[in-house]
Amino acid sequence: MTGDQGDIFWRAAFVNLENFSRVYQIRFVHTLPEGNCNKNSQQCNVCKHQKCPAANIAIDGIKLECQKENKYVPFEVCKKRTAVLTGCEMLAVMASVTGPAYSVQTIGMEKYVTAIGLYHELIAIYEFEVVVNATYVVWKQMFAMSNQTNDVSFRVDEGDWQIWQPPHKSSHALWTQYYYQTFKLLPGIHTISLRQEEYGFRLSKLALVPVQISKWADLGMQSRHIPDGFLSAFPYSSNPEPRYGRLHANDAWCSSDINKGYVYFQVVLPQLALLSGISIQGGKDILQKSNDYWVKRYMSRIKVQV
């Protein structure tokens, strides 16, 4: 939809993807119109250069049917589905093949594939698409309540079975990497098979990740693939708001407090990612500020949320 949309009301839109052989990303871009502050706009509070945005947008109900579990998707649709790319998370419930030890358990808001079979029975097989000849490692997110429910064995393609004995954390799920072996893979479809070692093993996500990346990509701060809702700061009264904390933007985030170790700016990534570097930028003529600001030194903390 383009142009003036008139008064505020709900609209529904649909995108037909049948003409696209492969879809890597769907992005919604909303361009705010400029309103003149001199015309007594009720939505115009603080405006830079005497102009301000005067519109809001909300998107909900987005569905990509082929990313659901197989039993909820028509067979003709699912058999056209391509494998997940390396470096991307795969939900454990998205198995290409399920074995006799396969079951699904819901804990809170998360679904886990749970091993309920016999020793060495197949749990599931997962497909990944490799596009670059490289060396890869296997990651998984699992939830083990004790040392008696955290072991599983796996293999890549038709290779040898490896016993994976990760640590457990009874309070929440953990991302763990298999450190004892890497896998040199050629472009094509490759499989990761899991079989039961201990009854009650739980898996929520799986990933096949390259050890080294020859070409790095923007995670989405400048492109806004990372939405405003994923940016936050402390103290909460920071002005301008955290949504301005992007490189080469018209404005910049700046804290309202100068206490060291007290102020932070936080970015939540849409999915698990390999982080190669962090860039920061000073601000000139920042909204609601009278001076220019920049950072000389900072500390960073990276954690995986569960």
C-alpha cells in the first residue's frame, strides 16, 4: 500500500509467494509522512527541523504455512519445502523423518522433541542445505533436568555415530556446541540424525553452523531487519529513545545519566547469530540535546536468551 491511507483503521494484506522459487527474507518497510509542527498537530510533541512523523502502524497475523509442523500442513505443500540453510535455527519439531523414540512435549511456550523410546532407537532426522564448501559444527538447544536425561547420539549424513554428553541446567534450556569433531561438507542437502541414549532427552532447536565465515552481513540495525521493539536502554527515561540507536540515522540514542556501569543500551537479535564486530558512532545535533555526544570507551556483554 502506498500514498495517503486516510483515517486510522485496520487493513489486511496478503502476499502470494508461488512465483518465487526461494524466499530468504520478507521485509515490511513503513515510511512515515512528515507533519508540520506549526499546524497544531496533536501527535507532534518534539520535532526536529520543525517537522515530525504523524502516523503509526501495527502488523499482526503474519503466517508462513510451510514453517509449521508437518501434520498441520497439506502434503503437497510440505513436499515442496526446501531444507533449512546452514547458520539458521531449525525447530526440533521440523524433522524430515521421525523415529519410534520421537514425541513432542510443551514446556511453557516452547515445544520440545522428547525421547521416549528404547536405547539407540531413532528420534528424528533433520535436513540442512549447505551452499558453501566449508567446515561446520553442530549446535543444539536442549533442556535437561538432570544428568540422566541430557545424553543423545547423532551423526551427520551416513557418518559415525557420536555420543553427545552436554552439561545440564535444570532451570532453563541451554545452547551447546559439539566440540569434539567438525564436519567438512560440500554444497547440497545434508542430514543430522539423532538417536536415543537416555530416556527423556529434550531438544527444542538445532543448527549447523560454519566454523569460519568468509563474507559477513549486516545483522539488521541499519536495514531495520532488527525492529525498534528489539532495542531497549537503561535508565528507561533515556532521551532520545533507544529506537534512534542506529548507525547513520537522522538522530541518535543518548543516555540521560552519566554514572559509569549504570547505563546500558541493549539489542536483542531476531535469532541466534555469529557476531563478528560492534560499531558505534557519535551524535551531532541530537534530538532533545544541546551538545554533541560520543563514546570513548564501553564494555559489552553477550548472552543467549532462553
